[in-house]
Amino acid sequence: MRLARIRTDDGVATGRYEDGFVTVDGETFEVGVDADLLAPCEPSAFFCVGRNYTAKVDQMDYDIPDQPDWFIKPPTSLLAPGEPIVYPTWTEELTYAGELAAVIDRECHDVSEDEVDDVVRGYTILNDLDALDQPRRTARKAFDGSGPLGPWIETDVDPTNLDMTTHVGGELRQEANTEQMLFSPAEVVSFLSERYTFRPGDVISFGSPANPGLVEPGDEVKIWYENVGTLTNTVVAPDA
């Protein structure tokens, strides 16, 4: 089932998405006509894993980590599907990265790998934007609008063997399978839960495959994960 958040004339609601329509308590809304699609959750934080695909580690000449390597984005990083990515004025090297992400369903801490399915609401897609020319990870990754997320949460999917692609301006930039992860989604969620108390709506992403790259104003970024969906956002100039 696909769970989508929408804004209607009566406020924000969550319902079942199917073929461009969202059903909430028996009432159906057409996305783009009488409802706008929002990011599928409201995280208190994004917990983002890096260096988690073998090909990416090789490409960037990183050391292979012996445990998940992560950083945190604040809730102000959230950007809805379809919402413009405003190119920051303070960077000249903005990059995309197409990542699978889990959405937490209930407050939890110290979760075993066997319990992960019980605490995850489902899976969605994150574009982990990075201002590559800035110093250190927080400056590079934890800025406003740096986490386009969506388009919905798929509640019925096994995240361990999914094909993915990223297209920028219609050009294929990334192509991989989640089997290539060094640490599985269950391993990552369990590992991070030893250190943090997760709250409903929190997002945990599992890293970028090889070939993240630069974007420019005017570029449309489309990230697809098999059996999940496609996240699409267009980069715009700061004065657009």
C-alpha cells in the first residue's frame, strides 16, 4: 500500500495513494486538482548513512567502513516531491544522490534486526543533496531543502533487492541494486537505534550508489526505486 500526505482545502491528511488519487476516510482527492502532494512524513531528523555501496566506496577511494557511517540532517531539510530545489547562493557544487529511505512508524530504541519490520512504516526515496565545496559534512549536507523526499511511503516492499536509477535532465546517471549495500537496511536501523530514540516519521536513508554528481538550475532529477516509486524535483536558480 502507498501512503501519501496531501494538502486539501480542509487541511493536511494522509491516505492511500492509487493512480493519482488519494483516499482519506472514504473521500477521494485527485492530486494536482483538489489536493497537493506533500512529503510523506514529517521527520524530527534524517539519519543518513554514507559509504554503503561497494561501487561508490571504490569509486571515491574510501576506506570500507566496519560499521555504518552516518550523519544527520535537520527537519528543515525536508522538501516535498515536485517542489523546486533552490540552488543555494553560497555553493558552486550542488550534487544529487538517489537513496532508499525507511520511515519510522512508532517511537523506538535499541531495536534488534528481527524487530525492524515492526517499527518501520515503509520505504520512500531521498535525494541527499550535497554542497560539495563546503567544509565538513554538516555544512555540506544539513541545509534547508537538502532532503527532497517522497513521493509516498510504500508499506509492502522488501528493501533488500531493488533496482534503482537516477536520471538528470533525461540522462541516466545512476543505476544499481540495493543488494550492493554493505550494510542492509535492517542492519542500519538496528545499529542506529542503539544510539538514538526514533520518533514516528523519522527518516533513515541507506546511502547513495555510485555516480552521484553535479546539478545545475534547470535540471530535472528523477530517482526511481523498484516497487517504491519515482521522486522528481527540478533545480531552479535562487532568484527564480
